[in-house]
Amino acid sequence: MNVLFVVVDALRADRLGCYGYWRKDISPRIDRIAAEGVRFRDFHASAVAAGPGISSLHTGLCAIHHRFYLTPAGAPNLINFDDRIATAAEFFLDHGYATAAVDDTVAWESPYKGTLRGYNAYLYPQTVESQRQGPPTADAVNAMALPWLRENAARKPFFMYLHYRDPRAPYNHPQEFRNHYRHVMGTTDDLPKAACKGGYEYVPGWGAARDIKEGPELRERTGLGELSHDLYDEAVRYMDSRVGQVVDALGTLGVLGDTCVIVTAGHGAGLGHWNCWLHEYLDQPAVAVPLIIRCPKAAAAGKVAEGIAQHADVLPTMLDLAGVTDPRAKFDGASLLPQIQGKAAGRPYAFIEGGDNWRFARALIESDWKIIKYTSTDKTQLYCLADDPAEMIDLSEKEPQRLKEMEAKLDGIVKEMLRGQDDPIPRGGTAAAQTYPLRSLAFLLNTRQIRK
């Protein structure tokens, strides 16, 4: 069984048609993959931001075990996890697979090597000139991926990792995909709204109507260029079309029926929520991401998998679907195949770590309830996601008993996972900032929006 592993930067689950987004033409190709496979309704990142999350996807470990939390700008050689931790590509390579990645993390300002190991071909989708124009486009990724598939797909089983950056600001999708959506910034009159039990109007996929922010104000605060929900959706639509090109190529090459296609995201995007456009917090826009698996030999088409799952479950699932067993396979996650087949209910909770370079936190989601506990302060927030999907109403003072119970459960999970070792998560903004160059600290001071 071949494996095509597609990870998209800054892709929220609630901005895909198959997850119910109201702009139904935004993701027709990914929607088709979901219709032909399995969509996980309640999937979360194990860690935020990109480096920690992608590391969990490639190792099957939570950040507390791979110990990669920081993604500072301009700090080379700080970001690595232990070489003794096997990665997805190493598992497949050691079991006779051809392995290839089209990925640009090796050239980030703060490169990390966790996703470099185990590849026959690690293909970098940019030139020196294109770097000046922003992140690599989906076309640049496919320009590397498609020739490799044409040359190698029929030779022996393959594991291919594709990393698309398009939904992450600043946006540089092609002109042909621009001006497709035309929301009037500054008003919500042209948006669909629904009343939620929390007492405010909610725009599905966007958040609380009163909290929607975009345009010049955020551009000046963030330095990320032009920002709007329309631009984000256009970037998603562009990326979706290019994922479709790869799936079409697999069909043309006659290997689609023998290929497990997995689509997920390293993290989501705030898109103005809590004054954040990227992913600085452990709020739902940053951590609720898609997981779609098309594997006809393992699951019927059109299934929706209920129950919680998260990043750390993806690698054990890929190995299970491919029939790869290995004595090194010791994960925090577990194969989702029983969940896909309706034989298991999924995780009892989601355990999430990370944050930004200034405020680190851990979160626990259990049923409709969520707590976020910050490591740099004594603050812990409590939300009822069923009544308050935009996390606008902190119930920590109104629900002290529930807060106490969930905080004790979160602390117990951390203690059990540490197994007597020191807690690796950064403690305190000042201590964390001291590990970075002044350049990174200046960037944080210029762009940081502290949540009130």
C-alpha cells in the first residue's frame, strides 16, 4: 500500500466544504477525497505551532515526549528533536518503501531536521528568486511532486510527504484565484449568522460576529500584508485544486487504488480571533484541524468517524493501514483503524500543548468542555464549546467545580506522561524569550497582541 501524506499549513477544519463550511465551492477536491474515504469529525492538533505539530504528525508523539515546543524566528540550530526518535519516513524507508518529500522547512529561518530524516529524495520547492516572493506555492510543490511520482510510483511502494503553505499569510496565490470571493469588510450583513446559546451571533467558520477582524487594522499590527477572510478562502481553494492534481496523477498512473491518501494540517489559523491572524493560542481556530483518509481497502466511502482523535494518532494509523510493523513503534497515539471501522469510540479527551513564543499553555478538551492552562501565569480558562463555539465566555469563575476537576485531570495527564522527568514546556515569557536572538524578540514586541 502506497501512502500520500498531505499536510497543509494553517488549514482550519471549519473552512472546508466537507466540514460544513457555507462557501461550498472552496474545497471540491478535498471534499471528494472525504466522500471516497473517511472524515474525522473531531480531530485536533497535538501541538501548536507548525514545528511542534508537524513533529507530532511525523513521530506519533506528543510534544511532551518529542520535546519540540519553540519555533522562534532567526534562531538556527535550536530546533531539533532527539535523533533516537524514529520518523514516519524512516519507518517506511526501512520497510522497503521509496520515500520522498516536497517540503520547505529545511530553509525556514529556524530550520529543524525532524522531517528531513528517512527520505530517498527531499525536494525543496523554491528557488532563490521565488523565496523573495513568499512561501512556496502549491504549483511549486507540484512541480517537484508530479515528476517524482511519474518516475517512481510504479516501481515499488512509496511514501510521499507533501507540505502546502498556501493558507498561511502572507498570501501569494495566483491571480486567477483572486477576487473570487467578495465579502464587504467592516460589516457582517453579507455573512450567514446563527444565534448560539452563549448569547451572541456566530458566523460559521469565522467566529463571533462581533469579533470578526480583517483588513488594514490587522495588516498594520501583524506586518503580514493584506489580510481578509476572502484571501484566506481563495488560498484554500487554490491549494485544494493542486491537491486534486496530485490525486488525478495517481489515477492516471494506475496506482490510486493502491494508495492511502491522508490530508490533514499542522495547525489552523486565528483569522482575527482574539486579535490573532496566525496561531498564537490554543483556541479552536488554531487546534481544530481536518483529518481525511481515503483508503478503499480499509474503509467504506463516505464514512464520518466520531470521537476525538489528534496528531499523535496519524503515524500509527499510516503504519497500520500500510501493514508496517516495527519494534520501534512506541507512540503516544494509537491507530485509528478501529475507529474508522466503528470498533472503537476514539480518545476520551484531546491533550494539546504549545502556544506562541511568548505564552505557552496546555489544553484539555473533554466532550463539550475545554480548559486552557497557561504555564507563564496562574490563569486557567474554561469554555463550554457547545454553547460558546467562539470561546468568548470564560466560565472559570462560574463553574469552579468543573474547572477544578478538569484542571486536576490535565495535571494528572501531564504527570503520567512525564514519568518522573522534568517538565520540558517553557515556563514564563521572559525565560522563553531569553533563548532567542534580539531580532526575534523585536519581532514579537512589534506584532504581539495580548489577549484581554
